[in-house]
Amino acid sequence: MQHGAMPCPEYLLNESVNIDENDNAESEREHFHRFRGPLGFVRLLFDGTILLLVMLIIGFIVFANGLAREPKQPAHATDGITVLTGGVSRIDQAIKLMAKEQARRMLITGVNRETTLEQLKRLTPEGAQYFDCCVDIDKKALNTIDNARETARWVTENDYGSVIVVTSNYHMPRALAELERAMPGVTLVPYPVVDNNVEVARWWEFPGTTKLLLSEYLKYLPALGRLWATNIARVALPGTSVPPADELEP
């Protein structure tokens, strides 16, 4: 007679399955019960805040580590160059691109209203001649959104299809978001200017740089949100101008 393992009765198997199912259901009830009532709302708010902070921190690290460490020469020439003011080297770098025939014309947007043409020429003595033929100056823009709006106006007036964007490397993501929102369909070629005083390669070692990049990141997020919202509106409302197009001044 062969001796084998005793078969397990079917009712015992069913009882075991029912116990496991009851344990799982009880665990789920306890999990959702912690979010009930006023205390549960506080827990939910706390958990959501922690999750949001973690996502913001990860996003900031990706943002900071993704900034350009050195200028990248444009792969081909474009119709124009737009320079978003904020540093002397930006204008100087843009003039050098003009000297290399990377564009036909240049816009300097956001110039202080009290700055004269002669003062701008002195910033780039080797390229002063370009100011007499190929440089337009905008003194209306007060921020990046204004820069994008005035650049879009300039691009439309000159019927350009591609533009080199010159600004600081840490400002470039926000500038591109605002420019893309203001003039969809125009090819934007970034030319990030690296400031030697802003050490982006090891930003975590320099409190000043970390503070600057964090401030720029917190400005970039709303710009990115506006771009996404505008793109959704353009798809949902084809044929409309979003954001509304300003009438050109006579």
C-alpha cells in the first residue's frame, strides 16, 4: 500500500481563500478610513504636500542639471537673432553671431529706456557698425513675457521663420517657453550664454547659484504651464489667436 499526502478537503481551501479576501478587504477599509473626517483631510493634505514637494525637488534637480554648460554654435544660419537683455555678454555674443553671418538682422529687446545707442555701441566696439544697419532696439519690454511679445511683433513685421535666441543659460528654458507661446511655428534656435559668475556645473556647492537657479525654476514652471494651456486652447479653438495678437502700431 502506497502512502501519499492526505488530500486537502475542498472546504478548507475555500475557507482559506475567504480569510485572505477578508484580510485584504479589511486592510483596504483601514487604508481609506485614515482619510475620513477632519483628521483624515489633514492627513490627505499632508501626504499631498509631501508628494508635491518631492516632485518639485526632483524637477528642480533635472532643471539645474540640464542647463547648458557652454555655448553651442547654431547648426545653420537663421533669419534673425533676438537678444533678451540682462547681461553685457549677451549683446556681445549676439554681435559675434552677426559677424559670422548667422543672421540678417538682430533685435535687442528689453533695453533700458535711458540707455542710448552710443552706450550700446560701446559695449561691443568691434561690432559697432552693425548698429547702423542691422540692429533693432526695443525699449518697451519689461519682462520675459514682454520680450516674447515684442520679438513676435518683430518677427511678423520682417516675415521671419527662424530666430536665434540669445540669453543666459539659466534663463533659456523660460525664454523659449514664452517665445514658443507668442509665436508658434517659428523655429527657435537657442544660443545660451554662459556666465562665469554662475557656476551651473556644481550649483549645489554655491548657495548664491542655487538660490538663483531655484528662483528661475519657480518662474519657469508657470511659463511652462501657460505654454501648455495655450497649446491646448489652440487645438480646442483652431483659427483663434492665443494669446490674442496685438495690433501693430501705425
